[in-house]
Amino acid sequence: MSGILEIKRKGAEHPPAQRDISAIYKAVQAYHIRHDPPQDTPGYWEWAIPDIQAVSNQYNNSPLIKDLLAAALSDLEREYKRLLAEQGGT
């Protein structure tokens, strides 16, 4: 029984950090808006990839931010492929 009390005391001393889900969604939305529509230029992905890493790092690479950014990146890649197809590229 003392083990459970010890766990409860430690938990009270160090409560888990609260994550600001609203801020995470806003950060991902801002990233998505900054990079949409994708551009067919050499510097586009050189800009988009370090930016996605910076946004993720701001939220300690939490699983939620990583999953949401992956979805945004997937959408940008899909739009990029559509853009290339419209231009007759591959």
C-alpha cells in the first residue's frame, strides 16, 4: 500500500505538463498556410522541410504535433504532384 501512496505523492509533486492543444493546431495551420500552395521551385522544399522541423521542435516533437504536421506535409505533397501533372511533369 505504501507503494501506491508514494506514486501518488510523486505525481502530486510533479504533475504532467499540460499541452496546449489549441496552440498546436494553430501552429500546424500556420505552417500549412505558409506553404500552400506548393511551388515548383528549387527552394520550396529547402524552405518547407526546415520549417516543419522548427515547428515540431517548438512543441518538443510531441506525437500530436508530428502526426498533424505529417498530415499537412502529405497534403502539400499531394498538391505538388497535382501541380506537376498539370504542367506535364512527372
